Amino acid sequence: MLKDKVYEYLLTIPKGKVVTYKQIAEYLGNAKLSRVVGNILHNNPDEHKYPCYKVVNNKGKLSANFAFGGIEKQKEKLEVEGIEVVDYCVDLEKWGYREK
């Protein structure tokens, strides 16, 4: 099931790294599924198990509609991991996760 693959992918993101909706969509086999990925993440069944706060848009911007407390909570969770957030945006060159 598509949603299961999204949640499985979240578990592969190392501490101190973020990914984009598009990256997850590409992992699913279709880069055009970014919005679908966003909808799946918005319905995350367990925010503690599946770290959806580590997902940002293609420009590194945080989600204004972060499902578990809004953009301030997402920012806080990222900063706890040591990820620098400036103007609700992360530097994907520095903090982005790229599979090898």
C-alpha cells in the first residue's frame, strides 16, 4: 500500500537530516505524487514512530500546516535534532538526506 511505503521511508531518514515531498514521491516511483505524499503525512497515525516533521518542500520550507502542532512545532522538532532553521526554511545542501 502506498501509505505504508511512505511511512517506511520516513524510518530511513537519519538523525539531523531532512527530505522533500518530491524525494519520497520519487521513491514511490512517480515524482508527481508529492501532494499525495503530503496528504499521507498529514494523516500520520503515529507522530512519534514516523518522523513526518523531517519532510520539507523542494525549497526547504517547513509546512505551514504541520499536522502535529503547526509550523512552530515542526521547527522546534528539527532544531532539537540540531537542524538549523532560518525563516522557517532549512538549507537542503547542508541538511538534506541523499541516499547513496
